[in-house]
Amino acid sequence: METDELDIEPHRITAFQQIIASSAGALLTSLIVAPLDVVKIRLQAQTKPFTKGKCFVYCNGLMDHLCICDNGNSRIWYKAPSRFSGTMDAFVQIIRNEGVKALWGGLPPTLVMAVPATAIYFTCYDQLREIFSNTIIKDASIAALVAGGVARFGAVSVISPLELIRTKQQFRPRSYKALLHNIHGDIAKNGWRSLWKGWGATVLRDVPFSAIYWYNYEHGKNVLCQTFNTQEPTFLISFVAGAVSGSIAAVMTLPFDVVKTRRQIEVGEYEVFRSSQKKSASTWRAINGIIAENGFHGLFAGLIPRLIKVVPACAIMISSYELGKSFFRKLNREQDLRTS
């Protein structure tokens, strides 16, 4: 089953078609999942109001993005929070007072990076999985594990400097010439590594997450396909396999997510209060600091919110991606029949 699927698929869909399928999946995932994080941050804001220069992490369902507040509000996507009694009340009040579109505030600027990054990541994964499975790794699940880790490492490395630049521009809007001058000054002072602040913690979280996710997804998908006697995964099979594999990966990599969020916020606040804060400590020092402050269980803080965010995002993204690939495979088969 595994070998047959790997042999057939590369001849049925091109890399360009994979990019289209993953881009469509990324857009759909963001549209569905982003409102959950908007509501979560609104609820957080009324518990601990965001002061000027305070940073928080916003997720559109695909990527985490650092947002910096100005005078108690993020000037990018929301006004001063109202008082909410719960999640459903937050949804109702936001729609009533600000309109439905407020639930997707801040989505356009994050999609500028999220959609291309996701398209590159998913396409590279499929291409690498094919190469590995046909050369050095015969086991399909292990090939998926290695391909997922390598693809994610590349995506994180490419996006990290762009995320830092976006955060700087968000906090202090300026011309592109002034922004480039500021970045050049940072490089001259701290070297090229300054463009990858927080990269270590992101890699430690995202690369294992991706490897674990793809290993479990490919294994689970093949088991379900055999159970239901189908050669290609249906939307429901992909959805279930994506949700289960996403939850496993989210739990196993949660400690690095906690560290990454803290590091990301520290870096952002260092940019805001440069004269009064020390430069952020290393990733491993951050881990030791969390354990010393909150105990070992502090590394697993926010498990439920992370699962609520990650599981539907993984399920929707992979099922829509597989649906897109299935569409193009059928389209290519029809074209082959016409030409033969």
C-alpha cells in the first residue's frame, strides 16, 4: 500500500500543482482558525491589559506572529478589549460591536508570509519524501519523518529573518529605506546572526513537531486507507489522521513552544525597551529559568489552548491539501486519457 502510493503519486501531480493545493489549504486554514486566536487574545487582554510596548503572540492557524501594542492596543488589528464573560460571549460581542471582519483582523499581513511559507514547506516535504523513499530510505513512515524535519528546518530558516523584519516594521512604521538602514546597522553591530533572533527555539519546536507529525500522519493515513479499503485517502481519512498526528506532535513539543513564545516576546520587548532590558538569554537558559520559576510543569503550560489551536489547523490544512492533490491527480489522469 505504502510503496504503491509513493510510486503513483509523483507521476500524477506536479510541483506547481502541489504549490497551488498547499496555498489553497493555507488560505482556508487561516480563514477558519484565525478567529479562535483573536478571541483568545481578547480574553487574555482583559485579564492582563496590554500596556504600551507589551508583546503577545498571534497565530493565524499556520504561523505564530509577534505583535507589539501601542498605548494599550495593537494598532494593527484590534481596539481596547470589552468585558467578556467567556468565549461565546466574546464572539458575540466582537461581531455585534465591531463587525464580523474583526474576527479576521491582522490576517492579511500575516498571510503575506504564511501562505508562501506553507506552500514551500508542503511542496518540499512531498518532493523530499519521494527522493528519500526512492533512494536511501525504503520505509515510507521513516522517509516522511526525515523529509518533514528537513523541510521544516528550511522553512523556519528562511522565514525567521522576515518575521523579525515584519515585527520591527509593525512596531515603528518607516520607509523601506529607513528600515533597510536599521537592519544594516544591526548587522554591522551584531553580525548576520542578529537576523535570526529566536531561531533556535523555533527550530527546536517546529522541526521535531514536523517530523513527529508527518511520521504519524503517513502511518495513520495508510492504516485508515487499508481499513476502509481505499487507495487514496478521503477527506475524512486525512482530517482524522491530521488531527490525531497534530495532537501527538503538539503535546510532545509543547515545552519548546513555551520557550519559543517567551523568547519571541523577550526579543520584541528588548526592541521596545532597548535601554532598560538585558538581551534575551539563550534557549537552554530560558528552559532552566522556566523550570526554576514554575517547576517542570511550567514547560507544559497552555496545553489545552495549544491543542485547540493546533489540532483543527493540522486537520484542516492536511485534508484540504490532500483534497487539492486528489483533484489534480484526477485532472491529470483525464488529460492523459485524452492524449493517449
